[in-house]
Amino acid sequence: MAQRQAVVPSSLFEAHEVLRRQRPSRDAAPEDWIAFHRRCSEVYTATAKVDIRHRHEAMQYAAIEIRRAREIDPAVDSDS
């Protein structure tokens, strides 16, 4: 299986667009949704480092995504 190359969006808007296209279907397995929310958190955290004007907002989105993953499975840790 090919490894997905890490591409850091250059703006918060771009991060939203990239992640919107990667969103699983509504009936996807819980594991797919957890992986998606974790990926979102990683992308928003990375975006916060390059989009200085939206740093705080991007970090808030990262925290929200971890909370969403925990709503599916409380065992999800924030360090992943």
C-alpha cells in the first residue's frame, strides 16, 4: 500500500478544502472516521505553523477534531 505523502496546506482555507475532499462517506466504519479526525487534527496543527494569521483558529480546529475522535472512541489519545 502506498504511503500518503504529507502535504501541508499553506492556509486554513486550503486545509478546509483538502480535508473536505478526504472526508469518508456517512456510512463509513468508525475506524475510518477516527482516522479521518486524527488526520484532520494533524493537518490543522501543521497549518497553524505556516498560516500565522490563523494560528489560533487552526489549533482550535485541531482540538475539535481530537474531541470528535474521542466521541467515537474514548480511548483515542491526543498525542497520536
